[in-house]
Amino acid sequence: MKQRTIQKEVAIGGKALHTGKDVTLTLKPAPVDTGIVFRRVDLYGKPEVRPVADLVLGSEMQRQTTVEQNHIKLHTIEHINSALNGMGIDNCYVEMNESEPPILDGSARPYVLLIQEAGIVEQDKDRKYFELKEPVSIVDGNRSIIALPHDGLRITCTSADDRGVHTQHLTIDVSPEIYEAMLSPARTFTIYEDIEPLLKAGLIQGGSLDSAIVIRGDKIISKEPLRFKDEFVRHKIMDLIGDIVLIGAPIKAHIIAVRTGHALNAKLSAKIRELMTAPKKKAEPAKVVVAPDAKELNIRQVLNLVPHRYPFALVDRVLDINHDEQEITAVKNVTINEPFFQGHFPGNPVMPGVLQLEAMAQVSGLLLLSKASIDGKVCFFMSADKVKFRKPVTPGDQVVIYSKITKNRGNKIVAASAECRVGDEIVSSAEVMFTLTEAPKY
């Protein structure tokens, strides 16, 4: 699916819910990967704020979603965010000449109509979803919100007040069509007994029955009939769709909310955003198990036992292991691509004798490291004696390395007699000594 923006600039005006001030909100098209960005056109420089969970102002989340960046605040942005998110708008500039959008009729429907008036256009880049891979949950007393992995956006919500009156429940799969018809018209609501405390707190200064439903006991006070039998829970879902914009990307998940509100929604968004923005761990290759009675080792098993890596891994394959006789035979294939041939020697490539010696030491160590009883240890080369280099090793040679343990002092100090052959000829030989120790942990 492609990213989407609006086709043209559109505007709408009205009173803000909490401040009661007159405000004009303007939507403008935005390029790909912009996201939803607010501009405070009433302030010098028209500062921009992209509302994400990192900016949530927790102390001002009562009956609204508030973010702050560089002392620039945005209040009650959940309905416009919900409309943009619900209608599948990825990129849009939202300009306001106050800190709070107009409340309009208390639903997101006027904003949906504004978006439709502007027109929706696809852009030339794919939308990137954040797909949840593990459950995420927030619990606060008898309130909770959980997000589960799901291929799409599904929301299950239970709405109820402390008295258990007007309890409503709904599960809905969200799409632009479903959002427009089934969620965006749902209006905000409040309990009658909460109105006076909210007014004393300086909130809902612009509220009225034109923009909210009031619940008084078992009665519903509204200027028009309920738009849905379960309008309250639909409004809760509509708010939640606005609050998950704080994640910073479209999400695929099944969100299950019980008596949730803006503060809980924001905490869920923050937790998911942490998962989304966390540095990705590099996948470690699967460990290749080496059986204690293994007679051969492939390159993956070899690399699992020794700490050496390019360009110092000098064993390509182990052909035979005989623990009874304490003998091992392995192979190093020598090609012109070996990095040491660049300087040893230009025009006359010869494998350095010291690397043949290192190969003998690595093979000798593998004989011990292939035992399960010494798992988690590494070999350190200590010394070499009676070292002889008889013939040069050149590109195209296959070096067969043979080693036999001659002394073993409790797997601490080990000596071995080793030789390298090309064909039937011995090209080098040595007596090597090494020690086993615990693998260092970094």
C-alpha cells in the first residue's frame, strides 16, 4: 500500500473544547515520510511539532492528549489525529492559530468531511507499518490496554463508568471505510457530576451540548438522539485511533482496551514506540552442534569451535578425528585469493611458513576442542619446537594437516606433533605446545 496525503489545502474553524478560544485549523499536503506535523502559525517562526509519545505531557492528559516540544504545546489533538489516521493519511501539515483544535460537534466526522473535501491522493512510496511481534500491555488498577500481534488493525474495547452504568463493548476491524461510517460520527461524552470539577480545573471552557453528550444517572442529555446505540464505546475507539498516532508509524496489532483513556493510550503508544525505535540486534548464526563422537567437521562446525575468523581461519575441513589414538587430519585449501599473497611475494606467491605453523596449531587445538567435556574453552598457542619447512606451498595446493597429541597435563598444557603434506610430500612439520583456558567474555 502506498503512502497517502491530501490533494489541496482546506480549513475549518470553531471553538476549542478546553480553552474556549476561537481557532482555525488548516490541512495542507505534505511530502512522503513527513508524517502528521502540526504548525503553530500563531507563534513566531511557525514552529512545527510532530506528535509522538516521547513528547507526551503526562501532567496534562485529563480529558485530552497533550504534547510539548521546546515549550510549544498542543492540546486535545486526538480527534484530528484520529481522522487522519482512520482515513489512512500518512503525511499532512496541520496548521493552527491556537494550541488546541476546534471541538466542532465532539466527533471526528467534521474532520473526515474536511479530508474528503481536500481529496486523498497516493504518493510514490510504500507505507511502512510497524508489525507487533510480541504482546505489550499496560495495567492501571481496573483499567488496562493490551496490544497483540495481528495482521491488520483490530480494536476491542469495553467502556464503562465507575458505577457500571452504560457499559458497552465492541470489536471492530479498522479501515478507512469502516472508520468513516462506524467510528468517526461518535461524539465525546461526560458524566454530569464531572462537569463542575472540570470547569474548576480550567477545562471544558468551550464545551456545550453542541459538542458533547452528558450522562446523568440513567438519562442521556443530548441535542440530538444517539448516533449509535453504543456511541460511547465507539468514541473510545475513535480516541484510541488518534492516540496511537503517537507511535510515529502505522501499526498492525489487535488492541484490547478496558476502561481506557488518553493517559493509558499514550503509555501503550510509548511502549510500542520503544520497541519500534530500539536498535535492532544482529541475528547470530545458529550454533552448529558438534557431537562428542564426531569423526568429521565441516567449516561451520570448525568455526563454532575455534575463535579464529577471516583472514586467520586456516582450517577448511576436518577429515578424521580419532580420540582413542588422539589423532586428527584436516585440510586447508590454498587459493590465489588468500590475502597474504599480495605481499608474499608479488609475482611469486608462496604461503608463509608461519601460517603453516599456525594451521598446525589450530588443527591440534581442534582435536581437544571437539570433546564435549571441554566445551566453552579456547586454545592459546604457547611455543613451537623442531620447526622445519621443506617445500614451498603455492596457490592451488591442498594442504593436508596431521596432528597427534604427545603430552596432555590435565587439559591444561598440551603438546602435539604435527605435519603439513601436499600430495605425498611433507612440506612442513613441528612440535607445538598450547594451553586450554576459559573463553573470554566481552
